[in-house]
Amino acid sequence: MMPAFLSPGSGALECPPAPASAHAWMPSSPCGPECVETPPEAGRLRFAARLAGIGAVAVSFPVAYLVTPRRHRAGLQRRYARALLSCCGIRVRVVDKRGAEVEQQGLLVVAGHIGWTDIIALSAVQPTAFVARADMVDWPVLGDIARRVRVIPIERERLRELPGVVNRIAERLTAGERIGLFPEGTTWCGRAHGRLRPALFQAAIDTETPVQPIRLRYLDRHGEVCTVPGFVGIDTMADSFRRVLRSKGVVAELVLQPLEQPGTDRRDLARRCEQAIRGDAVDRAFADIIGRDEPGSESTELTVQAPEHRHPKLPARV
């Protein structure tokens, strides 16, 4: 069945077919450049200042990390993540719905995937190592950060390597680390999303580790869903980087949902986390339609009450 967007009151609108995959189980997204807004709002001087700020963060972080005592490195990583987002013109808003739960040492963190800024936004809440595409360590700026936080590489094209990735996640969870992953397996524009693939959830079940679902979305200055950070389709890193640095008023909103206990069934765990991440009935309708289950300015962190969710209007795609 072809993926589709839903627009409240307008029914389903067909998307272009997802691009060809290396194998039948490889996640793919129909989102492309036409999904992403490109408002060039920031001027040249602001763009240059942001670029210089990113360079300063990239140069100073390795030095600061090495000279900082181990017990203070978590706070250092949070501050640098917020500084890097600030240089990108993105503020952070954290909505904590975890209640009085005790902070976990070993924890699997899951969220939807929109773009490269997701990793920085999640790190601004709590330092986390990530499962990420294998070539990320070669990217400018982010590559060095990826190596510092000990990214677990995954090559989606090589299905046979998946059990090894699950084992590495399990080992790191057992050692008490926080491991973040994006179970959709690819990026979406932020207005639509894919299913949470169950495979990597097996690491939480094998180690009896709780899972922290985080609802991540980007908002514009009017509080509507913003697709500027989307890294989709034929986007290059340079395209996405330039678009983010020229934006204004973008807020990364992260809703920390109550922990999900692992249980014994990875598909059930994935469904529970998906419901926690997607929220309302309209969002869950997206997940039922898209895809299938796996076979077999200054960065400021605010803690606020969860706002009433308003599903954005979605553009027709032809």
C-alpha cells in the first residue's frame, strides 16, 4: 500500500512512491524537498555570525571535554549542545511528563527522526550516545561530536549486521549508558512520519532496560509545525545546513513521556512507544497508514506543562 498523508477534514492525499531500497525491509520515506519550507529570513551578517559560532563550538568542545573531570562531563555536553543549537538559531523547550520517576542510568531513548539537529536537541536534555548512520562520523562538525559520544554505527543497507548492532546496544545498556535511537530508520519532514520498527527494541528486552519515549517536533514562531530542520529526499548536508542557519524563530520541543517497561514482546514495546510519541488519534492514524510492521537565537531550556496538541494543516502533495 502506498504511503499517504492525512489532512484533517480532507481525507488521504497520495504521496510519491518511496525511493528504491537496498532490501525489502529497509525503511524509506516519501518525503522530499517539496515537503520542506525554505524561508530565507536570516540576513548575511546573522548567517556569518552563526557559522562562526558553530566553528567556535566545534573547535573548543574537544579541548573542554578533555580537561573537564569525568563527573562534570554530562553537564558540559548539555551546555555545548544548547550552544550549538543556539548557533543554529534553534531554541529548546522541554515538556517533562515523567512525574516522580527515578532517573535511570541504563536507558533506551527513542524519538521520531526529522533531521541532523535531532541528535543535538536530545543531547541538550541529557547526554546520550546514539545509534546513527555509519557515515556520520565523516560529516563536518557533527562527525567529531559523534566520535566523542561514541555513536553506534548502523548501515541500513546491510541487514545481516542488524543482530550485531542489537548486541552492541545491549552491551552499552548493561554498562549503564543512555542509548538513543530513531526507530523509524530514516528521516521524515516533521508533518508526517513512519512506523517505529521493532528490531532495535530487542536490546531493551534482552537487558530489561526501561525505554524513554520523547515526542520531538519543531515549531515556528507562530507555534505551528516547522519543517525547516527536515533532512529528507535528495537534500545534501550543505542544503540542510544552509536552510537551518538562515531560519528564524525555530523551537525544538521535546516532550519527555513516562517510561515504558520493556516487557517481553518488541512489537508491543514499539507500539506503546509509538503511541506515547505520536499522541492523539490523528497522529496514530498516520502510523496505521504509513508503512508496515517489520517482517519477523539563545538556546533556552524551559520546563512547561504539556500544551494541547494541535495537528498542523498538511499541504497537498501531487
